[in-house]
Amino acid sequence: MKRRTFVTAGLAALTSAALPARRVLAATTADLPAVGLDGKPLTLKGADINQLRASLRGELLGAGQAGYDQARRLWNPAFDRHPALIARCVGAADVKHAVGFAAAHNLLTAVRGGGHSFSGQSGCDGGLVIDLSPMRAVEIDPLARQARVAGGALLGHLDREAQAFGLATPAGVVADTGVGGLTLGGGIGRIGRKFGLSCDNLVGAEVIAADGSWYRVSARENPDLLWGLKGGAGNFGVVTEFVFALHEVGPLYGGTLSFPFDAGARSLLERYADFTAGAPDELYVGLDAGPDEHGQRVIELDVTYCGAAKDAERVTAPLRKLGKVHGDSLAMTPYVELQGSDDMPGMSQHGWYLKGGLVGSMTPGLIDTVVGCVENAKLDIFYLGFQPIGGAIGRVKPHDTAFWNRAANYSMHVAALWKTDADHDSVERNEQWARDSFQKLEPLTRGRYVNIASMEDRNVVSAAYGDNYPRLAALKRQYDPNNLFRLNANVKPA
């Protein structure tokens, strides 16, 4: 039951690097109702809109214009946002103009990179969406072992370019995730236990702050801002370019192992916990419990070994002994295939409701609760699972980056899914299972990972940032004192 099974069918990519050959040139003369930062209605003057449109190389779209309905759609169709305006930026200058417009009008503002936000914060109703999806360039320097990645690029774009040179950086597990959102929230990937989080490999960036100022960020230039970008979400500005350190990564030993859930799920989870607790940094073994494509409940392991190829079979052999193997695809596999980089639809064919938290260890109490939640699920599509962290991720000191929760060993997720044509009662039933399940599991967690946390939970920010929060609040005051960038795991200005 690969996670990718549920995200890869459906529409083609929402956007591409190239804009339509003919731009919309007709001026918008009418005033436009919109929503302010305070949630109250306001009116945008037609002359101001015209001025913004004229300043952009990209398009400025409003309701009723060609391309608007396609551009407003998010990866998660559970959210049906209708922004007043969408600025489809093709470069940093466009971003600067859009940010300036939003700030001048105190306009509710969302920033869209890949549009993959599980909680729908890549869009907004009645505000301005600063859409970076046309900005998808990736440049690899194989000598410096660095990648320069535009703010709207997807993981698959980065992986494919880097792998052409035998290089990679830890970057998620689903190829049509946006590089920007993933990195700014932390970034757990298949090779992260060996090389760290995505944000740990961030060595530079270019940022447009809330006042329109441009910043180049590195260990020598504006290092405080670099620190904040490493897990502090989108709180400090729009990142138009990321610079990542790359590592030698060739074909890896990996794939999936699946086991029938009903054939001893509890004992399998116990053995999984014992094995992963002592696993080498080179081994990633994610776990999901839920129905496969035939509706049979399984436990599936997502395996990647990035150590020496000669050791792969020996290191992974205990996994086949965890239970009765139902399916086995482990083999030497190109990294881009493990990542799914040839399959990037841009929009899920299912609505998603996701909650999650971080876990120190898989205790007997946690395992019993997980098994009970899966057994109680009366849904067609769901999963409850774990991504292993630890390793190199856990050896970074909590104060060294904005990403605070370095002691956790697993990121746990509870996801309910439904077909886009599901009725309201079905959607509510699915969401309620996820809420009820996480309510039972939450006391067993220790911290939050903002990329999968539900923003409706009041304690997400404090649980994610811990003792780093005061420093983040001071940075927020410096770079975004009016909290323009608030549709995120939001830090309030000190």
C-alpha cells in the first residue's frame, strides 16, 4: 500500500516552467472585493491591480480569466480555495512586486511553491496567492556538489537533475512535493538518516522579505535568517532560490515488503520497533498500515539502503523475517525510481485529512493503540504509519537549526483519504476517524513536525519549535513585523 498509490493518478501537472505564449493583456478596470490580513473585507482598486499586472513578467489572474481555475487548485483537493488574485511569478522581481502589493494593501497572502500543503495553506480565499510554480529551474554544480533550486521546483525536478551527476540531497519521499515547503518545514527523506534533513543540507538561499527587501543568505551572509529557514516554515519571506549540498548517491537497494495485517500485526510491529532501533544510519524503513489496492489490510515497509551494495542483502535480511511476506520488490533500484520522479501528477485524486506527531520510541502502549486504531477503521482508504528519523538527524543539536525536535526517532502520521466525488457524510466519517485515532495517539507523542501537523491543533507551533520559539519570534519581528506571511506554522512577531 504505497503512499504513492494514492497520489499519482489524476490530472497532469498544474503548471510548467513555460507560461502560455499569449499573456492576458486586458486590463482589469473594476474594483475587486478581497480579504485583509485581519480577515475583514476590503476593496482593491482597479487602478492598483492594473499597476501590479503591468509590473509583472508573469500573469496576474482573477476569477473568470483563462487559467484561473487551474492555477487556484491545490495538490490536496480537500481544499477548494478562491483567491482574489493569483500572481504567477517567473522571477524574483515578480515576487518582489507581488509582496509589495500585498503589504501595501494588508492583503491576506499565501505563498505557493509545489502547492502540496496538506493543510491547504498554499492557497487562500479572497487574498493574493504568490504562485512560484512557473519557477522550476534546477542547476547542478557537480564540482562544488551543490544544487541551485528555484522556489517552485518539485522534488522530482531536483532528484532527476542531481542524479544525472550521481548526486542527491535528502528530499522527501513523494516526487511531486514542493522543494520549498518541504525544506522550510524540515524535510524527512529516504537518505536522511545518513545525510540529515533537507533543511540540514540547505547552505544558501535568496529571500524576499515582507518589506520587499532582497536577502542573500548563507553561513556568512545573514546567517540568522539561514538558521530560521532551517525548519522555521515560511515565516520570514518568500524563498525564490535554495542552495543545497549534494552527496554521492548511486542506485540503491530498496523497494517494498508487505505483510498481511491480520497475520500478527502486533508482533510484527514489535519486531519492527526492535530492528529499527538498532538499524544503521544507511537504512530507512518506513511503515504504513492500511488497505492495499485490493482492499486487503497490509503492513507495508518502504525500504531504502544507501550503504555499500555488497552489504545490502545482509543488512535488510532481518526485515523478511518480521512476518509472512505478502509482497517483495526489494532490489537494486535507481534513486529516482524509489522517489517516483517519473510520476508527478501535480494533484491527488483523493482528498486528504492528515494529523501527526513525533515519537521517541515505539512502546508496547503505542503499538497496541496503533493496532486498535487500524482495526477500528471502517474506511476504504487510510493509513497509519511511521517515517524513521534519528541517525544523522538526531545528532544535530536542537539549537543549531529552527527544527527543534532532534530527539525523536519516528514521525507518525494518521491519514484519511476519500475520492473527490465522495459525499459530505463520507468525508466527515473519514476525518472523524483520523481525529479520534490521533486523540488516542497524541499523548504518546513528543513534539510536532509542521509538514504533517494539522494547523487546527492549538499546540502545534509550541510543540514544533520548543525552546527555539523566542529566537524565531525575534527573527519574525525583524523580517515580517506585521505577520504578512501567516499561512504557515505561524510564529508571531516578538
